[in-house]
Amino acid sequence: MVTVSPVDLRNKRRALRLTQAELGRRLGLSGAHVYRLEAGLRSVSFPVALRCAELFGSLQVTYRGRGFTLTAR
């Protein structure tokens, strides 16, 4: 399981001036899925975590025992 900090994801998206729908398209997700990630209602798969890190360039993917965490660098 991958945990995305809702604040980090939201702040990074806003810094790029993307809507949730636009970010979703870039990640291969729906805008509703992005909303649930930002609200902390869903966890993200590892492939999506890697796409986030690639897109934002300043997110770090870290293994945390049972899962992975995305954090701002």
C-alpha cells in the first residue's frame, strides 16, 4: 500500500495550476479518484505513486515497513 499525504498532493497539484481532472488525466486516473486521494479517502498504488513522483519531480517515494509514502522534498 502507498500512502500519499493529501496536503502534499494538493499543494503540488495547485503549484502546477492543475485541476483534479487535469491531474487525473496525467496520472491515468479520474478527477474523482484524485479528489479521494487528496481527501485521504483512498490509498494509491505503487505505480501511481511513481507517476506522481515523476510528474512532480520533488516527491520522494519511501518504503515504510508495510508500504510506501510519498512526501515533499
